[in-house]
Amino acid sequence: VSDLRPRALPGSFDVSRSMFDLRSPPHRFMKRYDSFSSVPSSTSSRKDSQGSNRSLDTITLSGDERDFGRLNVKLCYVSSVEQIWITVLHCKDLSWPSSCGENPHIYVKGILTLPKPVHFKSSAKEGCNDVEFMETFVFAIKLQSLQAVRLVFKIQTQTPRKKTIGECSLALRELSSEESSHWLDISPPSK
């Protein structure tokens, strides 16, 4: 193997000292900036009212911009018996309006949007940021019928009164016999 690097002669310009060489001293003084602003990234974290450091992008926003959490589900289609298996695992970082109370009972209602919709719902659990359901629902439906529909999930409160606090959906075009896991972003309920 021959060395293709040019030999530096005394007094000649050394290419390795260019601005692209991370070993050169000028980089010690460079600052990294956030992609959203010209604020140095070292200042992109602030102390919240409890005194803990939180990144700016994790601060909860109000109104429609607020993060409603995520729903984790697993899907599988068993072609030998023409069954869809839907497992509702859990809701993570879940939030709800204060009008629902501090710890409302929460459940997940699922709908397969077939011409004659198929409805199912999980058992109700006491509301908290991470609610575990771990429930599986099995329906005998032909694969061709399922691939043209969506699976809609509504996160609802049972107490003090029934109310949809968020929803998410998933297209079933790519159902297969291999179990697939999905994290769905929960959005505000549609009007």
C-alpha cells in the first residue's frame, strides 16, 4: 500500500490544518447552536418550578399543542384461521383535561372501520401517566377486508362521566403473520 498523502515541505501550506480538520485548535472556540434558534445549545435547558432541569422540547404546552401521550399496540394476523389479534399494551405520558378529575378511570375503545364497524374496549384502569392494559382482542375477519380499513383507538374516561380525551389510528394495509409493535401518537379528539 502506498501513502498518497502529500509530503509537507518546509514552509509549504499544511492542508490538514484547514478548518475542516477537527484536530485544529480553532474548533475549541466553536459553539454548537440549536437548529430552531441561534441560542447556544448549552442554554437550551432551564430549571422548572420544581428546580429540575428539563429540555425545552419536553415542556408541556397548552391547548391543541399539548402532548397527549402515546399508545402502544401489537398486531398480528393468523391466516390459517383468518383472525386478527390486537393487543392493547399501554398508554405512556398520558394527559387529560382537568375537568376529568385527578385520577379518572380510563379505558381504550377500539373500532375496526369495516362497512359494519367492529367495536371493542379494554377494561377501565385508574388514570395515571403510564396506564398498562395488556389485553388482547381476537376477531375472525378476512385479510382482504382488513387491508382496506383503519383501526381507530379512542382513549376515554369512565368517571365522572364518559368522555373521549384523545384518539389515534392505524392503517391495516401491511398486516402480516409476524407480530408488529406500534407506538401511536394520541391527538385531541376530533370535533
